[in-house]
Amino acid sequence: MSVLSGKNVLLGVTAGIAAYKSTFLVRLLVKKGADVRVVMTPSAKEFVTPLTLSTLSKNEVYSSFTNEEDDNAQWNNHVELGIWADLFIIAPATANTLSKMSQGTSDNLLVATYLSAKCPVYIAPAMDLDMYKHPSTHETFEKLESFGNILIPAAHGELASGLVGQGRMAEPEDIIDFIEKDISEKLPLKGKKILITAGPTYEAIDPVRFIGNHSSGKMGYAIAETAAQLGAKVTLISGPVSIRTENSLIHLVKVTTAQQMYDAVLQGFESCHIAILSAAVADYRPTDVASQKIKKKEGSLTIQLEKTEDILASLGTRKDRQFLVGFALETENELENAKTKLKKKNLDLIVLNSLNDTGAGFGTDTNKVTFVTRNNKVIPFEVKSKKEVANDILQHIINQLDA
């Protein structure tokens, strides 16, 4: 999965011959899973049509502050566009537009949007050789970079004038590659190894029946996906669930029983930086597993149970530098039980949720959690999607690691 997946990408297109390449850039961004909107300078429409870019992006293309063909239309709000964007790519970026950007000359929608943007801005210059080499152009580059903008170097090759040299806009594939690498290197969990458990465990009674629970694994998988998007190398140890992950950055280890999960977790714990144990592991398993299906008989059936290994407690005693997170699903005395578990198992954070809360518990797409930190600070949250909860958990950990 690309780091661009799910991102709001604003593409600025200016009036240069390389504007035709913006069509390929839009297509590549959409394939990467980005939501793309395009803003053009008025003159850029002489090189590529808004209809083409709108068709490829599946969004309206903006080129002026107002819709000149509709007197009743609302204005195109450059502030809203700038806030909407997770990243802003200006490609091609002509010498004229770059100069306006550096001076704050807001005489068109693209520059006004640039001045309102709060996100990273990537600039792919495109101009002829002498223009590219001119001292004023290099002053512009230096000034824009001093603003925090990121310059994608122009390529060397044949130019529209017939000259050969530097000034060609980088190819769309190279622009995408440059941006993906730049984003990846800056991700907050880059270089971190995270161990995550998810789902239930099944403890066999006989070849047909088992003791289990209703865990769907949705919370653990959401944490794994979010951690990977934040740059982490993720090992996801999952009990039997129906959901899947296609993320190539996640190493999936499938297990069935509590013992198998215990063995897999201990194998990966020593080398990880963060362990988040969200799986609903069985506390007990049958002492003896029947080799054949148990037949129904008159009267009751008694099954002798024994305790399973306590994975969290085991990690708490082995913890060295790792940040250890546990989950507590409670039905009574929730906060008191969570605090006891936090201290007893030597955790850095416990995520508490209650079956008594609407929107929380097994099988739902939402969760309502409360964090209890190592120093017993209680941080409650409202009902959120499990993806949002996953982000809250990981942002809390990032803040603690940076503290």
C-alpha cells in the first residue's frame, strides 16, 4: 500500500508545455489511492483541458475564483482548498508562477491557494535551459525552500526550444517516487518495529467444538494498518478472523490457540520497540481434548479447564525498553479493574472499553475507549471509528516516545 493511499492531494498545474504530463500524474495518484483535486492557472488551460483533468481525477477542476458562466455560483474558496489538502504538488511549476509564489503575488486561484496551504508543498519546475539557469530563478528556488517547500529537481534532456539541458519537468513516475520516499522518511514510526495481536483464540474441546469468544479482530487490524501507514514495520499475530490485510508492510502470523499466540508473541517481543496486545485470548482451555467428537448423552457434560499462559503478564516481566500496551474489556468496576491490570502486568498504557457502552465491544466498527497511563492518568474518549481509535492509540505512543 502506498503512503499516498487515502491522502487528499491537490495538484497545481501552470502554463507550460509540460502541462500535458499532469494528466499522467493525476492518473498515477488516483491509482495510488489518493483523492485528487486540480487547480490550474487560467493560462494552463491552453495546454491541457480542465475536462481531461476532471475526468481523470473524478473531481471538479478549479481555475478561477468564480464560475464565470454562472452568476449564482459560489466562489471557489482557496482557503478551504488549502486546508483540505494533505499535500500540494505544483507540476509543472513555471518560472512565472514560482516567482509569484516567492513574492506572494496572489493574482490567481493557484497562488492564493498556495498561500493558504498548511500542508507540505512539492514543486516540480519546468522551463527552458536559460530560464532554469538564470540567477533570479535560483533565488526563487532558495526562497521557496526557505519557506519549507520541497523542490523536485528538473531533469536533463531535450527542451521545447530544441536546447538540451536541465529544465524538463521530472517524469510523473519519478515525481511519485520522490514524494513517496520523502513522506516515508518523515513518518513518525519510521524504523520502529511494532508487535500487535488481534482476534480471538479457539481452544479445542474435540475435533468439532471449541471454546472461543466474539472478537472480530477489527480493532487489532485497524491498529496494524494505521501503524504501517505511520511507517512502522508491523508483525500482526492474529487469531481466527474473517477480515484480511493486503498491506505488504504487515507481516501476518496466523494462530489458533492461546498457546500458539503465546509462543509467537514471545518470539517477536525481544526485537520489537512497541507491543500492542488487543487480542481476546482465552483465559482457560480444556485440560483434555477428545480425539473424537463427543456424542450427546443423557445428563450433563463436565469439562475440566486449566489456565492458559498470561501473555501480557509474561511480557511485563520480560520488558526492557519496549512500550507495552494492553486492552481491558470490562463489564463492572471498569476503571478500578483496568488500573489493577495496568500495575500488575507492568504496562505503559491500558486501553479500557466496556460492554456497557453503546458503540463499543466485539464485532462493531466503532469503539469507546479510555486510556489509563502508567502514572494513572485517565484519558476518556467519545465513540469513534476503530480506525480513529487506532490513530489515537498510536499518537499517544508517539508522544510518549518523543517526550
